[in-house]
Amino acid sequence: MKKSTSSFFLFNYKMKNKPFKYFLIILFCTIIGCSTRSSYISKEIEKLNRNLPQIVNDVLRIDSLILNRSTNTLSYYYTLMDDSCKDIVINDYDATQKSMAIEIKKSPQMALFKEQKMSFEYYYISNKEKSIVAKVVIKEEMYR
């Protein structure tokens, strides 16, 4: 009993200490701010997913977006609707990555995700075989 009472007084003393008090307030606000931003991003992705799938062009359809919080990655899933696309090969992966990173950097619609220093993954899936035929990864440092 004495031990818990002394612990209480130690805590009470530290709470009277202004720097410690301010530290707790800042920590609390930071946690609330981060969770609010994270929750906002989740809601935006849910909103975007409600409008999917959507035809992009004659051969491409965007199906879904998935947020992986543990890796801070947003994944885009596309279906290649033309069967001739099943053997897609990215001839110059580096050039494709750079080009996509430039588009992310220029895009005002990506601002929310860029602020969070997210990585992006683009999966291209064969409509016929339902398997991934290409994947492009854009890390945060590539579009900064």
C-alpha cells in the first residue's frame, strides 16, 4: 500500500512540474493529430474506393486502392482487360519508375498522400488469368 501511495505522490509531483506537464500536453496533441490525419486518409481512400471499379481506357480498369498502415504504402490495383496484355513486360523499369514518380510529384490530388511520405505500389492484373503481370513501386524519396 505504501509503495502505491509513494508512486502516486511522485506522479503528482511531476504533474506540478510545468515542463513535464507541457510535454504530456504536446505528446497528447501529437497522438491525436496523427490519428486524425491517418483516419482522414483512410476515409479518403474509402471514398475513392466507392467509385471503383472505373474504366481508365480501352485496356485498363482501376479496381481498388488499399492502404497498408504498417508500411505506409498505398497500393493501386488495375486490371488489364485486353487479353493481349497478359504478357506485359516493362522494358525499362527504372524509366517507368522515374516517370511515375514525376507524375506523383506534380499531381495536386496526391498532396495528402505525399505529406504523409507514403510509398505507392501499382499492380497490373491479367483479366483472364487473374494474376499479377506487372508491379511498379514508388518510394517516398523518388518523388521528393
